[in-house]
Amino acid sequence: MRIHTYEKLWLVAALVLIVGFIATITYGSVGLGISMIDDSEETLSPDEINDDERFGEPRVEQVGENEYEAYVVAQTFIFQPDPIEVPANSRVTFYVTSRDVIHGFAVVGTNTNTMVIPGEVSTLTVEFDEPDEYGIVCNEYCGDFHHTMEGQLTVVPEAEFDMTELEAEADDEVELGDETTVTATVENGALNDLETTATFEIGDQTVEEDVTVAGQDTEELAFTVDSTELGEGDHDWTVTVDDHEESGTLTVVEDLEGEDETGADTDGANGTDEDAEAGDTDA
């Protein structure tokens, strides 16, 4: 049987299209490294979210080399955490649960999309190769302000991804002649040890201290301040670790309110005298 040349061309073109469709569907299903949820998801009561070690503090956590887990809580009408930040060239597993009603969790521009049901934990695994920014939207109607429920996912270059956190605590006031302490806590969320320098500044004083924080651990630093060297008045202080900074103001006063020259609580003494007088009157 003789087949016309044009018919051969149409047959070849049809076969190419079929192969192309199959390749596209296959790539979209498995080539992007996305694992869809199944019907046997983990359960978690909304009342237990705050006490859960993962969802009580929604966050991104490193669990392996270039592997991360993101614990996300959806509630009317926000996602937590927001934004979500992960590094490029990473594999991220999202664990998403709801605090109240049914929500959706869809990363715009990708096929990352799941329903978030109260009492269940939806799980999706995605690979992010290049730095980019994505919007996160709720695509399940959840209330009057459903249209405002959105978040952001930022994929940053590996060299810019930072899992260090810094917190600092200090007194607001100190009496002239006394010492006080500024305490800084450095948290390292990465698996590898963090070797860095902490810098403390107040007045004309600058103190630098090398610090090593083990992977997924914290280290506490204490900086002692002599109020005599500062003198009376307000003194701004800062603690800096890499690109993180905490600051505050320490006020040095001649006498702390409520204390006499001996350090006794004059307010308490007055209160005692008044109570005694009242007692005498009552008698």
C-alpha cells in the first residue's frame, strides 16, 4: 500500500506530539522532584498545635545536606512563618496544618498545591534549583477575607542563606557605681558549627569575642558594663553577630528610684509606717 508523502508527514508529526505530551506529563509529575500528598496523612489536633515541638514555632529547619523541612501553620487569614526562606539547590519538605478551617497552600508558579485540613498534616516535597521569589496563596475559601490570605516564599542564593538568630537582654537602668550585664544568645539553626565574632559596643567601649556555636545549638555571651566608666545619662548599646544586630539603651542614675543611700527600699519603709499608723488608729 502506497502512503502519500503528506500522510507520512502527518503521521510523524502526530507521533512526535504524542511523545511530547507523554514527556511533558512525566516531567511535571516526577521531574520537578515534587511528591504529592496521599490519603494517609499524619494527624494533629488544632488544640495541640501550640504544644507541638514542630508547629508550636513555625519555621524552616535543616535536616540534612541541602535538605530542609518547613513547618507551616495556616489560619484565618495568614500563613506562619511569613516569609518562608530557603536556599537554592535544596530539597524542601513542607508540613502544613490548619489551626481553624480548611485552607489551601499553593505556591504560585509551581505545581506545589495542597488542601490544608484541620486535624491533618499535609506533606509536599519540592526541589528548588535557582534563586527566586514565589507568592503563596490560599485557594480554598476560608472566610470573608480569604482573598487577602497570602504569603511569600523566597529562594535565596546558598551563600546568602543564614540560619543564625540573635537575642539580647539588658537592664534599663543601673545605679552609678554598680555593674550590670548585657546577655546575648546566639542560635545556630544549621547542622554545621558556626564560628563567628560577637561585637558589643556601648559609649566608647568596644568588646569583641570569638564564639563557636555547635550545629542546631545556642551559645550565651555575657558582657559586663561598669556604670562608673560610663557616667550618668543614657547610653546606647549594640550587640552585632555577622549581619544580625540587637540594640537598646542603658540609663545610669545616681540613685535607683525606691532606694535610699543604704540601698533600703524607702517605698517599702513608707508603706510599713503607714500600715503601722493605720494599725494604731484601728486600735
